[in-house]
Amino acid sequence: MLKGIDQRISPELLYVLAQMGHGDDLAIVDMNFPAAAIARNLPYSQVLTIGARMPQAAGLVMGLMPLDTFVPAAATTMQVVDDPDSVPEAVAELIPFVERAGSALQSVDRFGFYEFARNSFAILQTQDARLYANVILKKGVLPGK
């Protein structure tokens, strides 16, 4: 065990976050997402898992990883099919985490989200069974001293 790191953050997830560079994306997805099919061609091809729902998992990741400040929105979610303006429950819960991290949220259609995920560094699958509980976070940089 390490001090100050939530026990739900596995050593494997810490390793992946440390390997990611500025501008790399991490897809944090729900249980319904085709994680294995998409992960097989990513730089980190194993599906990571975490014992949390998507908003809490994203919050834990953002506690360790800065979000990109060079883009208008460092968090991307999947729009509801046939209702792109609706805000799913999981996304509503995510918004405060993203705002506290100093960024904004954008959304793309389902197939656009799959394409973003195919260009991610890795996939972190949560225990969230709710529909549309998916987000892609873009890693930023730590300010120099």
C-alpha cells in the first residue's frame, strides 16, 4: 500500500498513468462498452479495471493526472443516441469533478466516441452499469517550478 493513493487505484493503473504523456487520452468506460475489442490495438492493450462507477473513477484519476489546459475541453462524453442534448445521470455526476480539475466537458455522437476511444492510450473499465457512463480524459502537464 502507498500513502495518499486510494486503494481502488491499482499498481497497473498507476503504471499506465505514469507512462502517458501530454495529450494522451484515457477512456474511462461503463460495463456495456466494447472495451476489449477497442483496447487490443491501443498502446496499452490490456483493459484496466476499477471498482468504482465512472464519475468516481474519473475523479480518482484526475486526482493523480492533470487535465490538458491547451484544449477547450479535456473531457469528452458520449451523446445519447437520438437525444444529443440530454445529460445522462453519470455525466451529470461527472461535471463537478471536471470543473474542479479546471476543465470543461464536450460530447460527441456514439461513433465519434468510439473513434476517440480507438485513439486513446488505454481503457479503464468501471463497474458502472448505467448507460452512457463513459468519458475520455486528455492528460495535461504539471507546471514547472
